[in-house]
Amino acid sequence: MERKLKEVDAMAANHMDNGFYGQDIISVGQFDRTKLDYILNVADEMKVVVERFGGVNLLQGKILANLFYEPSTRTSSSFMAAMLRLGGQVIPINNVQYSSVTKGESLPDTVRTLESYADIIVIRHPEVGSAATAARYAGKPVINAGDGVGEHPTQALLDLYTIVEGLGEVGGLKVAMVGDLKFGRTVHSLTKLLVNYPVEFIFVSPDILRMPKDVLDVVDASGHLYEESEDVHDMIGDVDVLYVTRVQKERFTDLAEYDQVKDRYVVDPELMARAKERMIVMHPLPRVNEISYAIDNDPRAAYFRQMRNGMYIRMALLAAVLGKA
Ligand code: NCD
């Protein structure tokens, strides 16, 4: 996609050559190893800043428009917390039913409106490609917080950060993704991001929820190996990362189909007893039934750490895009 330098406060910018300054963040395809290392390092710094001081006034005077057309707890509140901890402010639009969207306003017009008040726009929307559309119309940077079944790039970055934090490095890992690989945008983005590293993939899903061809094509083109399976028990003993997903009920047109597959995989103490001692269980959350509460205190359960890391990654992205990291 077109990568134009967006209108940001050039006078205030002191880190304009970081590769992120003034850019939209729409897809994980925009990241190479240099950019990934950069963002992970800045996120590490943000973590230290939050732990020591609670925050830092890097983005004072900046405003984020947080535009959510789909439900969200973690993504929307962590973007807000990230902006507030950097000294910036937020226009939260979580209930689009109370905005002019209900009056029939188009996405381009909503985006044009918000950019007259804000310096950066975060958007979650049910349609694939919506964030790219918003970015095309906006003169200010746009960050994709989930475009339907398409991508969720900031989630993939926090997932990567959590893998590095938990296991030290990514190279050589066997990564299993389990559950709804068809509709789960987090696994689309994470897979496309992990092809930057020498990993092996195992995709575990019911047949009707297999990983889409366009994602498998990216894996193939990168020369990585992958296996597909319907059974989690076969491979649990071999994996370093077990990335579990919720079956995305809201994406099904036939709820009878959803009922057939909804409880296919459950990670419980019995399954964990067969897993390696050094591995991590991840989940973007929310969970429904796919991870038993009985493993929450297992040191291998990384999903609550993932959630916290989201704020550090989003602080790093906001600062980098606004030229302050
Ligand atoms: C995910 C999403 O919205 O795609 N949640 C999140 O952002 N943490 C996963 C999901 O809803 O299942």
C-alpha cells in the first residue's frame, strides 16, 4: 500500500528517521526485522518508565482519536492508557451508535472529522480493508486495531514481545496456533509476522476453520514449514508456543456450525501435563471455554502478561509514529 508521510508536528519531531514517523500501521507486512527490533526495544523502555514513574510526558499536547466500531476491552483501553501514560489525551468513540455513524456518515467523512481534532487515529471496524480505507482518506496517521477477519497488527506485535519475554528468542521455536484460524485476525497477523523468524508452524483447527489460503501462501513464499492438524493432543508435547483462539461466533452466518465447533479444544491441566516444562500458552483474550481457569496460575500461562504487554507496545507505537521515540 501507499506509504505517505503523514502530517505530524514536524517542529516537535526529534526522531523522524525511525521508520515509523508519520506512517500508518495497517498490516504486519510493513515490518521487517530492523523495525521489529526497534519497536520491541522501545516497548522495553516504556515498561521501565511505567514501572518506575507511571509514565512520561512525551506526547503532551497530542490527541488520539480511538474509533471502535466493534466491541473491545483490551485493545481500546490499552491504547487509551498508552496515550494517557505518555501525557497525551484521548477522544474515545466506543459507542458508534451514539455518533453520526448512526445518521449514515461514511467512514471517510468520520475519519476526516476526527483528524481535524486529533493527531492520530486508531480504528477497529468489521470490514476487511477498512483501516486501509481510513488511512487513504486521512492526512494523519491511522493505526489498525482490527479490520474484521483481516489483520490485527498491534496484537501481533504484543504477541511477539510476549514470546521474546517468555522464551528469550523466537528462532527455532515450534509455534502451534489452535482454534478458529479462519476468522481469527490475531493468528493471521501473528503468522505473517513470525515468518520474519526461523520458526515452525502447526495450525490446529476443525476443518471448517482452517487457516486461509492467503496466509498459508505467505508462509509458503517465505520458505517456512507448516503442518495442519485437527488434534491438539498429538503435538502438545513438542510445542514451545501454544497460541489458543476463541471461536469467533460473531463471524458465523450459520450458528449451528458454530455450535458444532465451539468447544472443540480446551486447554486444561490434563493437556498441560503433557506439554513441555519450558513453553508458553497464549491467548489474545477474551476466552470463552477454550482455556480452563485451572491453568491460570501455571507459570506457562502467558495470557495475562500478553495483556499487560499490549500497553507497552502501544506506547512504543504511538511515540514512534508521532516522532517521539
Ligand atoms: C481479539 C480480537 O479482537 O481480534 N481480541 C483482542 O484484540 N485482544 C481476539 C478475539 O476477539 O477473539
